[in-house]
Amino acid sequence: MMNKLFYFIILKNAFSTNKLFIRNTDLPICSNCLHFIEHKNNYPYDPLPNDRLYGKCIKFGEVNFVTGTIDYDSARVCRDDNNKCGKNGSEYKDKIIIINHPTKLI
């Protein structure tokens, strides 16, 4: 009985501190950034993306000097590197969403 009471007191104190245990809730989200390129699965048999391929950042990359194509860095890599966007999202810009509504002529 004493053991159950001890665990009850510990659990009650742990949940009554009102602290959030989810980190980075105040930081900008890459998928809401103007520079974010979303991963698109264009073929049903394409492999599922791993953590590094969920999205890319158009702000950082490298030009392949043989083909001329741009290999963009993964958004995750950019956020982990303080010389790029960094944890705080120093290069973050909000997406501008323009919705075209057809006008009715009477």
C-alpha cells in the first residue's frame, strides 16, 4: 500500500508542474517557409523518404558542375547547421498565399 501511495505522489507532482516537455514549440516550422521544397512521391513504387528527404531548402545547395543541376540541401540539415538556417530559423520567411477568387459579374 505504501508503494502505491509513493508512486501516486510522484506521478501527481510530475503532471502538476504545468511545464511543457515538447521542445522547439516557439521556433519557426520549415514547411511554412517560403524556401521549403516539399518532397513529392511521383511514382507509387518510389521508396519512402527517410528523415533527411522529407523536404529541401531552396536557399542552400550546390550546383553540379557536370550537369548544371542544383542539388538542394535537406531542410533538416539546414536547421541543424548554424552556418545555414540554424535552430532558430535565421533565414525563415513566411509563405505568401494568394487565393484568386473569381468575381461575379451581374
